Amino acid sequence: MSSVVPMIRAAAAMPLLRWLHQNGHRPDSLAAEVDLPALPYCDPMQPIPLLAALDLLRRASELEGPDICCRVVSETSALELLLLGKVALGTRTPREAVMRISAAIPFFCSHEHLTIDPAVNGAVVSQFYAMDLPPTTLHLVHQYVAEMTRTLCRMTGEADPVGTVEMVPHPEFGLEHLRVWFGDRLVPTERRSVSVFVSEAILDKPFPSRARDRTGGRVPPGFKTLRDDPTLSGSARILIGLMLDDGTPSVDRLAAYAGMSIRTLQRRLDAEGTNFTILLDEVRKSRALDSLAAGGGALSALSEELGYARQASLTRAVRRWTGQAPRHLRVEATR
């Protein structure tokens, strides 16, 4: 897992982006500041770089204060938050919802883990990322998970549904700014995981209303986990494609998304028998041949989409890949 570029589905960032917009900020500008590429508002299932998404959360806290996550969660509908919303639909109790979400996490994030473990008179809901994060980011993630757990449990009708909450303190503000949300139940920890105790009475208390479950708790057919391909090159291809959408794929951006130095990234790709240039060529080839097979559209537009300076560069690339000119392939596709 350490070599895979950390990724998360774009849907995870949508509540924060909408909240920022509603509170007078420009989400696109903030995303650009942290190099979160080509925000795919139209495709919430698009994988995006996790480290950039977490940098966006950190940047938002600098603008709005260290309790930003509690505010976002408390002002967003539970179903929208729990993307997880759709996954949890139709469950009868908080325990069922957490267990279903835990099973679905690998489909939504490459490095996130969520567990529910037995404890005396209840259970502990824990979350952690299998990667090192700075204390400020850890604090924000812990805060987000704790408030989401509380929100889920409050759907039972209980106003104060969780017990002890263990999280990493903010390096500057500690935990005091969260007392208004969690009272004296906050306990500091140095661990990477956040832990929220929930009593059995709350975990197994039925929700007053139950949404119609159209998924049966199942992930859509063909929807793969973000952990299916354990290679660095597999995750790199996905994010190179995303970088192509804003026209500026580069090895230094990929290294930043991977949390590695450029030299380390190149060394690990080399160990897999590839490099950034080869991967970029593979992504361009896949997109170009798919587009040509579909027919229609100007070749100049396709060339620009793939980041070529001139249409002639696309023509040479297609000839190298297939031995044929792009116009010939397009004609063949329409016959």
C-alpha cells in the first residue's frame, strides 16, 4: 500500500466544497491553491488525490477556524455526508450503518480504514489512514469522523448519543475549541486513529424512519475498489488522466500527490518497468483510441484534450500506436 498514490472519490470533497461556496468562498480558487486538479463536479465517483483533498481541508480551516469540520458536518444533510449516505440507506440501526460503511470504504478510499470493535457496554468506532499525516491534518480528519459518527447516531433521535472521543489535539488550539461540540468527553491521543465510544443502547436503537434501500448494501456492478491494483503505476495512470483534464500532467505533480520525492517516484516506477513518460503515453493512447473508435469530433480538439502542442503530434502518435492515421481509424469506426 505504501507505494500506491493515495486516492479518494471526489464525492468525499463535495460537502466541504458546497459549504465553502455557501459561506462566500470560491471553491475552485481554493482547490487551485492546493493543486486539486480538474474538480469533477459531474462525476462524484472520479478518484482524486487524497493528499490534495486533505490540503483543501487544512486550507479551509485556516480561513474558517479549527472547528471547520464540525461546522461543515452539522450543516450538511446526513445522507449527503455518508456517501456513504447511499451505502447506509435502508439500514435499521447505527451498528448496521457503520458495518456497511466499513465494508464499502475500500471502494471510496485507497488508504482509509473504518472499524467497529466491541467494548464494555458498547463498541468503539475507529478510523485511520494508512499513511503519515501532519498533526493539523490528523486533527481535522479526526474531528470530521467524530462529528459524522455523532450525526449518524443522532438519527436515532438521541440528542447526545456518543461517549468518549479520542482524537489528536490541534497543535495550536488543542481540544478546547471542540468542547462546545463534544463537552468533557474529549480525550487527547497521540495515535493516528480517532476513536468514538457508542453504547449498545444507541448502536442498536432503530432509526425512527428508514429510507428505501435501492442498493441492497451492494456496490454497483463493475465498481472496483481503489485497492484492486497494488502497483504505483496503476494509481499513477488514474491521476495522470485527471491531470490531463486540466492540461498540465507532470512528474513533479504526480510525486506531490504520491507524497514522495521525484527521485523516489522515478525509482519505484523504474522497479515496475515503467516511467512517467511511458505512463502518460499509455493514458493518451487509451483516450485517443477510445475517442477515434466513437467517431465524431474534431481532431484538433482531441489533440488539445490530450495535451499535444500541435495536431501533427497526435497524428504521429496514432501512427506509432496503430500504424494508421487517425482519420482512417475514425472512418473505419463509422462504417
